[in-house]
Amino acid sequence: MSDYPLSIAFLWHMHQPYYKDPFSGVHVLPWVRLHGTKDYLDMVTLLEEFPSIRQTVNVVPSLLEQLIDYTDHKATDRFLEMTLIDPAVMTDEHKHFLLENFFLANWDNMIRIFPRYYELLAKRGFRYTRNEIVRVTKYFTDSEFTDLQVLFNLAWIDPMFRAADPALQDIVTRGRDFTAGDKHLVIDRQFGILKQIIPTYKRMQESGQIELSVTPFYHPILPLIWDTDSAKTAMPHVRLPKKRFSHPEDAVQQIKMGIDFYEHIFGMRPRGMWPSEGSVSEDIVRAAAGQGIRWMATDEEVLARSLQRGFRSSEGYLTDAAGLYRPYQYNDVALFFRDHKLSDLVGFVYSGWKTENAVDDFIGKLLQIRSQLPHNRPFVVPIILDGENAWEYYQNDGQDFLRGLYSALSNDTRFRTVTMSDFLDEHGKGEQLPRLHPGSWINANFHVWIGQEEDNAAWDYLSRARDDLQAFQDTHPDMDLSEAWKAIYAAEGSDWNWWYGDDHSTETADVFDELFRGYLIKVYRVMGIEPPGMLFVPILLEDRNVMPDSQSRGFIYPTIDGYVTSYFEWFQAAFVDVGRSGGSMHKSESLIAAMYYGFNKENLYLRVDPYTPFSDLKENITFHVDIAQPGRYKIKFHAHNPDSPAEVYEKIEGQWHLITTLPNAAARDVFEVEIPFAAIRAKEHDDIHLSIDILKTSPTQALNNGTNGEGMERCPYRGYLIIKVPTADYEKLMWY
């Protein structure tokens, strides 16, 4: 009787969201660069110390594309830009940014180990408000800001690489009072590490120690891209988006793009796939098989739902190890099912344990599994989790734990580590599954990505943009729309809906919201048509209404001439600091400084103040006042033709119709316009939702029903101002 060792199949999933601003190309968050210097290279470099350890590393093509942007195309991110600014010339806003964002690292394992870094954190404060940041900034010296720039980036370099680099060790030893040269050295070392990642992966795959697998290009939830109704299998009572999204062709394209990109980078086709978030369905497996994928992986709960029987007791103890720890096949594709408990112990629990206790517990659990299995046939335990996000919670970036674990596995003949393809090549694909339950690694359903109000709004926005693009392509078959389709595919990624709803929270949820809507806006910009107003309003429920910095205090009666004729004519108006209401992707060179709005019983007044007088601008400027409520109106004023009236358009049955003109509008030093409430059919107590777009247009460009020019700025940058139509006794009420 054969006595097979228990096969352990680690799969490390390497993924970050697609942080690239669709318009500027700047990466709005730094985590591809910083996880690149801390996690992606050391995870495979460490294996060279343990030649018998074999593993699978799953790569997401959109992550690889971003890495290549940094290494080959000189990409940057906001945090890198802030790193390179000389503190001597920093504005207060620059300094506020550093104090708010340059302590985004694990305080115990990444900050406290550098005494100066922890000293600066304590000086900043462990808990703070925006006002406290403004107050404390004045107490930081230029030298301290330089130290903060250096230490933030140094902390995100893996300790393995810091220890092996004498120049970095010198910086660590000195600890403080760094120079601009030190800062540039740290950044140079970061880019040196980034440049090694893909070549090292390629070399180690060629040596056979790792297998590389792939995920569909932009990390979409494929079953939902195929058909959002698939969510109902696991969640029969789920509330779905208003419009059913069903585009199997997009799911196939995401798979194909991912495989093609992988082949371009690594010179071969991948055999395996970790579908985004382990999300599978029968249709998706068939689609992957059609592109040559030989194996896929998902979670053990998906297998339990597929076979309609459990593998653990209600307390979590194994009851059917032999049924769980083997591959099955569906449509000639082998399926591995991750050990949910062991994978999550590594990802979320062992970081708080002593290293030796964590290693002993892991090996002990493997022995328990082995004791419940017959020894006359092979079994495999898939351990599948993120390859980057867990390690900042471990001391020494998890390397003590991994070294201890790999050493124990290397020296114990009862176990062997394998790649997924190793096991299949030796032992086959397993028995057929009669059906495959559609689900993900989280509760074997898709609740994280669909069903809540914000999630469903995102699906409806995506559906509308895709339908509009398809219709436009059908009528413009010769137009190159590849960039628009790329934006649609990016918007199909799973990361946007990960943060919508109440499943997860992050300080940068607004960034993800802006990126998602930005990619849909990009679709319309490529087509050359006006994006729907809804795309400028945050999907995040708490972020939709932009509050003024000071409220309206009474009726106003300004002279509409394009000049600030008198300070007092707008004294009672509401004021919006446009810079403070800007989004995370807001360009640094803003055109607009402020907005004012006010009213009397008959009229609404708007004023926009630029940094440079509008009359001095060389561009042809057009203002669009976009009114979303109480009806759909657009007011257009052409600044290059100041004697013309403003035009009021109403959207009727999907088309814009000119309904009247407004004589009182001007754009000279400032832009001012008087809008009678009657012109937009706004009654007392109605809420008016509005924003102002500033467009650059050519002198000959048509400005109706289609081409509207190039968007220069929107104020407020995201969301709408909500202005309530006053009653006749408004001033009396304000007085009291």
C-alpha cells in the first residue's frame, strides 16, 4: 500500500486595484508601487532559500500593467509627487497631505521600528481632525518633513532588501536629519526593486519552483458580468439593479485579454486561473476552458453548495476530509477548493501570534487533516490568499513566519509542496462535478458586489454607459473606440463595488468612487458626447450633497456685469471654496477659486471666480449650468461672445430643446448669471440640484445635442449644490 505524502498547494494572489486616473494617467494611490517594493518580489525571492518548496503565484494583468507603467513609462503617483517636493517650497496643503497620508503604514510593525518615524507620528497625533492637522502643521520644521518623506518610503521597502543594501542600512542607522540626496536614493532603490519583479517571476517559473497563473484582466466578478441574475442562485431574495447586466462577450474578453497579456509578458500561455475573488459559475468555467485554461480555483463553500453537503460540523471541525482535499472537474477544467480556515488563519490570525506558535499550529492542523485521510491515494490541501495584504500585520513583514513554515515543511516527509499543475500532471483532474454553484470565496455568494443601493447604482451606471457605447459604435463603425472599450472593461473591475455598500470601509472610498465614475466619463469623452450628469454625482450616499462653506443669509440683488462691482452685492450669498471641495483626482492647476450662489424671491444668482480673469484667457470658454432637479435643464453661455444671451435648454424625451434665453449673464473678471426660477419651473420649497461645467471649445464647434467641447473644470468637482427655492418670507425667517 502506498503512503502518499499530503500535498500542500500554496497560491499567493497578487492584486491591486487599477489606480490609474483615466485622464491624467497619474496613479491616484501609491499601493502598486509600495506593495511592489515590500511584497511582490520578496515573496518569491524567499523561496530561493528553500529549493524544495514549490508554489503557485497568481498575477492580475492590470497589476502587471501598472508595474510596467512605473518601470518603463515613468508613471508617477500623488504620493511620489509629494515625496519629491522640497519642504522649503511646500504649500500648507502639501504639508497637510503629508501629515494626513504619510503615516499610512502599520504603526507597530512598520513605524515603531524607526524611532524617528514614531516620534513624528506622536507629534502629529494618533487621532486627529482636519482642524488639528492645520493647527499642528506650523510646529513641523522643514527637516521633519524631509524625514517624514524618507521614512514613509523607507518603511515600505521590504526589510530583506533594506538589510542587503549598505546605502539603505546607512540611512536606517543614521535615523534622522535626512537630505534630499537620501530621499532620491530611497526612491531610486524602490524603482530598482520594481524592475526586478517580472524578470524574477519569469526566471523562477522557468526553473520550475513556481507556477504563474492569471486572473481576468481588470479583476471583474465574471459571473455577474456574464449575468447579474446569477446572484439569485445563492441569494434568492437579493434586490438586483434596475437593469439586468448580461454581457457574456465581456466576460470572455476579460479572460482573453488577461491570457494574451500574460503570454506577452511571460512568453507562454497560463495553465491556471484564480478567477477574481474566487468567483465561478458553470458559464465562466466553460468560457475559461474555451481559452485553454486547464485549472481554476475557488473556495470550499462553493464545493459544499455544489455537492449540497458540508465538509465540516457546525463547530467547524472536519467531517469529510477525503471529499474536500482533492480536485474535481467541470467541463474538462480541474477545480481546486481552498481550505477556508487554514487560508484565513494565515491571512488574518497568525499575525498576532508568536512565530513558533503559529508555525506549530499550522503544522498541527495539517497533521490532523492527514490523520483523517486514507494514505493509499493522493490528496491536496489548497492554501489560497492574498500575497501582499497580510504581511504588514506580521513582525518582519511575515518573513519569520514564512521561513519557519517553509523550514518545517521542507524537513517533514509527511508533506510535500506542489504547484497546482504539479498535482494535476501526477494525479489527474479528479471526478466530475454534476453542477457548479455560482459563488465567490466570501460566503459562496456575491453579496459584496451587488444588492445594496450603492452597488446597484454602480451596475446601472455601468449598464447605461456600455449600452450608449454600443449604440454609438453601431452608428460610427469606422471610429476608433478602443479607449472607450478599455474604460468599460476597467469599470467592470471588482474593486469599485468592494467599497460600495456597507460591507467594507476605507478612508479613500471617495477615491474609488471617483475612479469608477471617471472611467465611465471617459467613455463619453472618447465618443465626443456629453457625459450624463449623474456621473458627476458620487455614488457614495454620504458624499452627494456639497455643502457651502458659508450659508446664504438673505436676498441679494447683484449687478450682472462680470465684475465684482461691490463687495456687498454678494455679501449675503453662500460661498463654496472650490479647492476644498475638489476630489482626489482633481488636477493641481485649478482654473476656479470659488463659487457663490444666492437668490431673491424671483431669481437665482450664480457667480464663479477664477484665479485668472476669464477675459484674459486665450481659450474659448463656454459655461454649462447643469440642473438635474426639479427638471433637466442646461444653461449655456459662450464667454467668447459676451453680447449673446445665455441659452436655456430643457431635456424632453431624451433630446435637448432651446426654450428661452437669459439676458443677464456675463463673463469678464468673473462669471455671473441671473436665472429666473420661472425659466426652470422651480417653485417655492423645490430643491434645485446644480453644477457648473467649464468647457474649452473651438470657434466653429457646435454646442448643441452632441459635441460640447473639452471639459476644463467642474464646480463643485463632484456632487451637486442643492439650493432650496425660497419663500417670500425667507428674509424674515433668517432674521429670526
